[in-house]
Amino acid sequence: MCETRLLYIIARSVMILVASLAFTFCEKDPDLKIDPADEGINYNPRGGREPIEETRRVLLFYECGFNSLNYDLSRNMEEELPAGLIPGGGRHENVLLVFSKLALNSNYKDVPSYLRRLYKDSEGNVVSDTLKTYPASTVATSSATMREVLSLVKSLFPAKGYSLEYSSHGSGWLPPGYYNSPSNFESSHRSDGRKMSKRSIAYEIPTDIMERDDPYAGMVRSIGQDKMSSGDVEMTVAEFVDGIPFHLDFLLFDMCFSGGIEVAYALKDKADFLGISPAEVLAAGMYDYTKIADFLMKGPTPDLQGLFKDSFDRYNKQSGDYRSSTVTLLRTDGLDNLAEVCKDLISTYSDSLAHAPARQIQGYFRQNRHYFYDLEDIFAKSGVSEADMARLSHAISDCIVYRAATPSFISSFDIKTYSGLSMYLPVAGTSLLDSYYLNEPWNKAVGLVK
């Protein structure tokens, strides 16, 4: 009796195991033509089977909100984004993903990070499917984390194209930690004790300004910032570039000072289009997140120009300080030619640039953070000939798909001219910043600082 029962149990267990394996295989992706295990970054068809022709597109929102933007980024992703277009969850549907690390409160207690897929089920309900949970020690503003997340995305979702939207604080090409604490950075990084070298324009190094001392701190987003117990962690532009392991269709920023030519040029081989802002971005966000997926995923091709026009119109119709916006949509394939033109002009007009009237040049900064000036206006105010200015304007226009700016920015500066890009102006900088600037790909291409 016992022996018969044992044989029955074994046979039943085998049947259950076989059935469960078959169920697992089907549940992975029911309409795949190939084994799901074969679908990855290095997929090679076996046994004469042909790979699926990919038609879907993948859009990843990468949210670094372990900082003062936690509330705004959470609202963007948890309330606004799900209220807009959300694709279905089928094999050939476009894929909408969110990676986020968001602080729970201002105490900045360590929290996990999540990679989620948002999709609508057969009944039209929005589903948030957590694909991976990262430990609380994970630093979102890290090239290693970015590379890991993007590589996982590509392995999980083979697609026709991939795009990235990145939200956080930002400070352009400046070395990490400089923007918020320039005087402390300058003093702590000068082992020889020398002061800033004299410049033709007598600019002071701004004093360190805490967020509580900035009357507009709650209005603006300030590449990336994680507030860790050891101090703020930020990425350099080079680290950000290193965090992107494959070419993107487009890369959109929702952060301050992303519209510098230094940032754009460093990323020229990483994406076909860049969405950037030379000035700061209001905390509510550069885009209307209830509409963003409609522009980027609804049609056969993304409507990037429509998105940026909508973004600008959204703020331009406001009043007072909320009528503040600078937006630029840029094609990267024209940046090499722009670099060649700027290289020639920098060489020809080197003496004029060394004495450029910085206070007369269009800037995109507040609180004396004089590191971001209008690219075209720098040359225009430095005595460049009409013919050379026409050449420069043509090179800039060849890069720009769409650009727009409000007449002023939160009662801090007027915007009288707008090329769509900013650039560092050495005459208004410091010798320490010059030493960092030497290593920027843009400077290596044009020789602005020697």
C-alpha cells in the first residue's frame, strides 16, 4: 500500500512539474515566435528561426529625485504621467518605463530604487509592474547605475529604438559641487593657496548659497544629485555620457542648465536629438507629463517639435515669475560643423574674446552664477564681422529644430536674444574653472581655453 502510494505521488509530482514548466514558458510572452530566453542584447537565431522584426519603441523616464525635487518628480511620475497615454502590455506595444529614486521626505533616509513598466491591461486599467528593485544603497546619479538600468532595459525589451528622459538637478558642465558652493570649492581645491586670477571683467566668486537663502529655490530645478550621508553625489558630463551604453533616438532633459554647448557636444554621439534648457527649469517640470507620452509614443514617429512647442506655450501663457522658460530641441548631426565654425572664430578673434564685455552679453543665470552665456551673443558682442556672424548663425540654425524663450526669467534677468545654446565665457570665469574646462570635449574641439 505504501509503495503504491509512493509511486502515485512521484507520478503526480512529475505531471505537475511538466505542466508548470509549460505554463511558465507561455506566461513569459505568449506571442513570441522564439524562446524568450533567446531574446536579448546578443540574440542570434538558432535552428533556422528568424528573429522578430521589431516595430515597438522603448521610452525610459530616469528620475533622480533623492533631493529637494522629490515631491515634484513624484507628482510627475505618479499622478501626471499615468493620466496621459499609456500603451498596452502586448508584445508589439510600445514600452513605457520608469526608473526612480525618490526621497520620502527631507530627512533623506535611504530608500530603494525601482524600475517599473507602466501599461494598460485588457480592461483599460493602468498597471505599474515592478521589474526590479534596487537596494537602498544604490546611487541613481551614477554612470554605473545608469548603464546597468539601460542595459537591463535593452535586454528585457528588444525594440526598434530606445529613448531617455532624464530628470533631476543640474549644473551644466561645471564640476560636481561647484554651483552650490563656488567659494568653498575654489578655496578647497587650491593647494597652493593662490587666489583667483584677475580677469578683464571684475566678477566676484559668488558666496555659497544654501537653498533657504534663495528666494526662488522652491521654484526651480537645479547633471543629477543624490543626497547621501557622505554628502551630495553628482555626475560630471563625462560620467553621464559613460552611463549611456548604446545609441538613443532622443535624450530629453528636465533639469537646469542642460542647454550648454559643452553638454550637447559631449552627447553628440549618444542620441540623434537632444531636448535641453540653457537656463534653469521651473520645479513643475519642463514638460506637461499628462501629454508627454501622446507626443512621443502615439504616432508612428515621435512628435518632438510638437512636445517642445507645447512645453514653451505652457509657460509663455503664464504671468509673473511663472512665465519663465528656455527650451531647445537640437539635432546632434550638425554639432561637428558648429564646432569647426566656432574653432575658426575663436582663433581669429582670440584677443576680442579675451576682453569680451561680459556684462553686455546675454546670460542665463541668477545670483551671480556667471557661467552660462548665450553662445551666439558672445561672438556678436566681441566684434565678430557681419560675414562671420552670418556663418555662425547658419551653423547654429542647422542644429536647431525648435527654440523659444520667454521675455524674462523669474524677475532675475531679461532674455533679449536667444540662440538656443549657452557657453562658458573665460573672461567671466576663474582660473580653476579654466583648468576643468580644458578637459571638456567641446574645448578640445574649439580651443576656447588654452
